[in-house]
Amino acid sequence: MDFKSLLKILALVAVLAVVSWVYYFSKPAEPYKITVGAVGNSPHTLIYTAMVDMGIDKKHNLELNLKYSSPGEVERQARDREVDVGASSLFSIAQDNLKGSKLRIFGPLFYSPNVLVARTDSRFMTVGDLPGAKLAVPPKVSAAYASLDLVARKNGVSIEKETIIRFGNLAETAGLLTRGEVNVSLFSWPDVANFLVSVEYRSLGGLSPLWTKSVSRPLSFIGLTAYQDWIGANPKAARALVAAIIETNNYLKKNPDAIAKYKEELGLKSDAALALAVQNIPELLMNSWDDKDVDDIRFVIGDMVKEGILSSEPADDYLVKLEQL
């Protein structure tokens, strides 16, 4: 082989090597495939639907398999590892932590969406009026009940001792209020909008605004959850999901009118109900995950312990900060 032929071969090899190197390092990374549990007809629906619509999931290299179900089922799926990432209340995670669970809250979702609603033909105007009320609420083991219990105590009311309680799911508690079998019921956004547009019902206040009025903090309620071993094995995926949630929520808070296109997904039955949702849901969305957010959660848990709603403080590791991912 002459010298010129050798040079041509070496040049070709060099070109192929450069092309291969460029292809290898410039090809798109494999997306982070995450199975996510979320509550249907809730702020979850808004967050994830808007995220996908705006391409924020793709921007953060996420490929999400969303599984919508009821609040209790979403928490069970996370607990039984049927999803990679769930959405659990801080009340449930704290309880599980006390039993030795390795489930962790590692990112934001939203503050308490719960709202107390009274019949307008009743005497009840504020949470302080609750003594003597016939009250329809979710099951006693639920985070919604625990949050109501905490907020009521902050306002000098023991719902267990001073009200007549009827427990049930959303359809059951709504039916009790509609039929006049109770005076007050606990709903959540967006469902509550369908009631508040009627002259037959009025709001006694959202739990998060009532809590903020008492302690100057938002009522932390629910966050992204996963087992510690999944977070440890998938830190980049966890960070990407947190970043996508924050970006989506930040957009919706700055552009509340964007919520209007999700009327059907949110189960809103009228334009008036939609207007209420657009006005109220953005303030519930968490658009950060920093020391203050973690401190707000610890504050709520600490007060639940003081009030006897939780038996004791959970271990500190039930919360995972962004810098720990």
C-alpha cells in the first residue's frame, strides 16, 4: 500500500471517528419514564394536563404515564409501589413515617384545596360559628378531616366535641348538604365551584386562607411522593419532575386565564363555576420547593402533634430538599 492510500484510509477513519463522537454525544438523552399517580378532577388534573399541553414535560425530558384515581387510591398505589411517584398528604406521609415507611415528600403540588360550605338558609357564616352544626366531612382517617380539625382548633372550635358529624365520600357529603340533612359540608376545589355559584350555598372560608389568617403561613397539604430507594436511584428524573411542576404552576399563577380551557377536565358545570375556579385555584398552586416550603410543612406537622392529631413528630427524613436530589 502506497503512502497516499494510507493517508486516505487514515483520513477516512478520522472522519468516521469524529462523526461517531458527535452523534454519540449529541443524540437526545433517553427520556425519564415515570409512572405517576394523581387524583382525578382535582388540581392534579390541571397541573399535569397543562404541563403536557404546553410541552413542559418534553422540555424537561419527561415521559409521564399518568394514572388518575381517588385520593385514597392514589396514596395506596404509592404505598404499594404500583406507581413510581404518587401524591400523598403530609398527614399520611407523617403517619407512615412513624410506622417506619421510607416514603418521602420530595416536591411541591398544592396547598389545601378544602373549603367549608354552608347552606344559606342556616345561621353559619364563619368557622367560628361551627359549634352546634350538623357537619358532613370526609372519613376521619383522611387528610382533609385532619386539616379541618387543625384549622377549627386554631379558631377555638373542637369539631369532634362541638358538632354533629356525618362522614362520607364527596357524593355522599354533597347529597347530605343538598337534602338539608346537614348545615355545613367540606368540599375542595374545583368541585366546590359548582356549589358556590348557587344562591343556596355560601363559603365559610377555605382552609388554607383560614390557616394563613391565623399563623401567616399557607396550609401545606400534598406533595410529590416516592420511596427513598426510587429517589436515590433516579435523582435526575426526580429533579426534572420537580422542575416541571414548578414551571407549570408558576405559569398558571401568572396566567390564570389559561385555566379556562380546562373547564371539562376540572368537572366545572357552568361558566360561572369556571370563573370562580380561575379566580381561586392559582393561589393554591405551589411554585417553589425551598427551605421555606419545607419549613411550612414542618410547622403544620408540629401543630398537629401539639393538638394531638398526630401522636408524635416523624423522623426528619420524610422531607427531601431539592439539593438532596
